[in-house]
Amino acid sequence: MNIQIFGTGKCFDTKKAIRYFKERRIPYQLIDLRQKGLSKGEFNSVRQAVGGLGRLIDPDCKDQDALALVQYSSPGLRDEKVLENQQVLRTPIVRNGRQATVGYEPDIWSTWE
């Protein structure tokens, strides 16, 4: 198992995801979205695994201006705008190879073990 957790230090769901994997002694790699972010390939892989861009975007994010920019841009440019403004993504994004989840999903993670 190769677990990657994309999130921020202030996100409570990210902290719960880290605790979930720590308690089960499952090794993981934490990537802070504020410092590094998702690459284009990782973003495309996650988007495909979770079922589209709509499931990745957080409608309650703090940066409502960036959210409006993403939502009202043309469909061809949306992916680029999300990559430029990753603060609109729901966290945590947890990857296990080609599988991925968005948000706190312990039921799905337990099937990965």
C-alpha cells in the first residue's frame, strides 16, 4: 500500500485521516497543499478516480473569489484554474495508487488494507 494524503495542517478532516492511518500503523506520505500542491498528472488521476471535478471542489471553501473564478470559467479552462487555485479543493485527498477518495472516508480506506 502506498498512501498519499494531500491536505493542510489546519484541516480537521486531514488530521483525522492522519490519525486513522497512524492508529493502524499504515505508512503514509503527507503532502501539504499550501506548500507543494497536486501536479497535473496527480490531479487528473484523482479527478478520474473520484468521478469528476465536481466532487473535488469544496463549495464552502474560504476563498470564495477563487471558487467563483473556477465555477464560472469555461469548461475547457476549469482544470487549469483549479490547478492554479488549489485552495478550492476539498481535503483530505487520499490516494492509494490509482484509487482515491476526497474527504474523510474510513469505510473506503478499510477496504484498501
